[in-house]
Amino acid sequence: MAEPRPQKTPRRALGRLSLPERSFIADALRTETVGGVLLLLAAVAALIWANIPALHHSYESVAGFHFGPAALGLDLSVTHWAADGLLAVFFFVAGIELKRELVAGDLRDPRAAVLPVVAALCGMAVPALVYIVTNLTGHGSTLGWAVPTATDIAFALAVLAVIGTSLPSSLRAFLLTLAVVDDLFAILIIAIFFTDRLNFATLGGAAAGLVVFWLLLRKGVRGWYVYIPLAVVIWALMYNSGVHATIAGVAMGLMLRCTTREGEQHSPGEHIEHLVRPLSAGLAVPMFALFSAGVVVSGGALGDVFAKPETLGVVLGLVVGKTIGIFGGTWLTVRFTGASLSEDLAWADVFAVACLAGIGFTVSLLIGELAFARDTVLTDEVKAAVLTGSLIAAVCATVLLKMRNAKYRRLCEEEERDEDLDGIPDVYEQDDPAYHLRMAEIHERKAAEHRRIAAERAAAARHGLQEVPGGAGEEDDRPA
């Protein structure tokens, strides 16, 4: 008689993270959250600076000020330096994040990678489709189809920080992984669709520089004084080649080793990311926002956002397309892979995170500038649409997340509980016999202490009863 096959435990979608992954995600999100708050402040400062009549001229003057070596093709405006120079740092970090996810994170396991990849792809395809349909219907330009496809993780986390939501780590990790995959495809979109001229000589020079960069890494050469000058040369060659200069940052980030070797606590990629991420989140992205988000906003301009097909397509793409795309991609993946949603979460949580992913700021603004580079008026209108769509998505997500905040607080308290005080949350030790022995000792000590207190209270009660005059048994053995 054949032995019965053991039943397989159904795979959980958006389940609890492993402890190392949880620690890494928590550290990364902490930096991104601070950077996101700075990003919000920079965006508000840009809007104030650009919209106060007395200051508007100074904003235009500073943003349009040119500097840099003209002989090298780098006499650029401050706005241009922020978009092509500082954002290369942001995309360098994005490249390291992607490499780490592919070799050591959730994307390493194809089964675990399916969910965020499909959700991210649907979260880019549906907004693009919404934009195209809106513009074909309204006889607008389809050039901006890629504008609503990007999610700004820093801005989304800043919203979470402001509203104080205790979002479970699994949902935060899902949002971060979505943004990493999102950034990858945004990079490909920029490289493929927004390269209209190529200088093969400088492109070859950039490629040669990347080869040298890779060889130095392979040989274990150390020293910032080697890599930073080489990175600047590669960036300058890439800029002059016609390919967007931020691609150089991504390429160098992908070359770093993100796996640990014997004797290493952290891989070189993780170490460098830890050093550069604060520069990216705290300086590069806020400076880009300061000189990109400064659009003139008026009642008429806001009305035009919903009147023109290009701007309406951006708003609908971010608010409706992103939400439907990510939620639908997640639901389809769970439905057709036989997985089940984590028992701690509900589909309402996935919908709220999908809505939060409709906040598209940094990369959306960048793609908007590239898509409508020949029409400065439409560029500013599309920027206003990005700000409007992101604000609507943020408000909707805030309402949805606030409705579930009590549930999230309970989940976070459970994730953080450490009753045996060993530095590891108890939920990660349920299969460890040593943990249960430690907890048994703790409870035995508590039980002994409670028995001692009970004995003292009982003795004190008996002693007090004996001293009460006229108590029971003092007079003819009658009850008092």
C-alpha cells in the first residue's frame, strides 16, 4: 500500500520577510524616508519660489544659469546638471539595489520574483495604455506615454512617514521591490525611446571606461580616488554620446559585487550603497526636485490639467492606471500561481499600496522633460499634471491606509515583540527549541514571583483578620 503523500503548504504571497532581508529593507527604507521628507520640502520650496511674483525671476535665473567646460560639451544649466548629473547618483544607487535584489534579495528566487515583477510590469503597462487611450480619444500627443509609468519610492515613503502609518514590513518590501523593478524598466525606456542621436566615438569611450571600471573591481582595486574620477569620465562620455547620462550610473551600479565572501560581513555593493544612498536621497533627488518642480501654478493652469489630453492622461495614468495595473497584476499572479495572500493581510491592503504607487515624481518629471523637450509650455503643464496626479494618489492612499491603521499597528507590534530580549523578534524564533526553553524559564520565574506575592498577600490578610476586634469566633463562637 502506497504511503500518502505529504500535503504541500501553500505558498504565501506578501508573507513575512526573512530576518536578514527584513533588516536590510528596514535600513534602506529608513534612509529613503528621510530623503522623501527632504524631497517633499524641496518640491514645496520650488513651488513657492516659482510662484511668488517677487521671487519668480530669481528662480528662473538660478535654474537657467550655465556653467561647466564648454570644450567638453558640458556647459549646462543648473537644471540640466541636476537632471543629468545629480540623478546619475540616484540611478547608481538604483543599479546597486537591482543587482542586490537579483543576486541576494527577493528577485533571486524566480517563484518569489514573479509577484513584484508582474505587478510592476502591469503597473507600467496599464498607465501607459490609459495615457495613450486618453490622448487618442482627445486628439493629443502620445509622446508622453511613459510619464505616468514610474513610481517614486522616496515620495511614497515620505507620505507614509507623514501620515504615521505602521505599514507591515512585507508591504513596505513589496513597495520597494516594485520601485526597483519600476526603475529598471524606466531606465530601459529612457535608453531606448529617448535617445535620438548617437555619437559612436564617445559611446565607445564610455563603454571602454565601463570595461576598465569592471576590471578594477574584479582585481579588487580599492580607493575612491580611483573610482570617482573614472566615474566622472564615464558619465561625461555617456552624456556626449547622446544616451542619457544617468545610464552610466546604472551600469556602474550593476557591476558592483553584491554577494558576501568568507570573512565579509557586507558585500562591497552593500557597503558602497550604504555610503552613497544618503547622498542620493538627501542631496541629489531633492536638488533635482528643487529645479524641476518649480512650475507656475494658477487656477487656470490647474483647470488646464484636466482639460488637455496630455495632462489629463498623466493624471489618469498615475491615479487610475497605476492602481488598477499593480492591483490587477498582483491578483492575477496570486490567482494563477496557486499562492494565497498572507493571512495577516487583505486585498484592501494591496489596493491601498497600489494606490500609493501612483505617486510618480522624480522619474516622471525627468521623462516629462525628455518627452516634450521641444515644447517648454507643454513640459511645464505635464510637470503640473505629475504633481497633481501624485497629490491625488497620495490623498487616496492616505485615506485607505488610515482605515486599516489599527490593524497595521497590531501587526507591527507583533513583528517587533522580543520577550526573551535576545535582539531577534519572537516571530522569527517559533521553530527554535532554545527560544521556547528561554520563554519557559521566563514564565517560570514570573510564576514563582506571582506565587510569592500571592503568599505574602494571603499572610497579610490572615494577620489583619486576626487583629480585627469583634471578629469571627470572639463572642460565643458566633459570626461577627
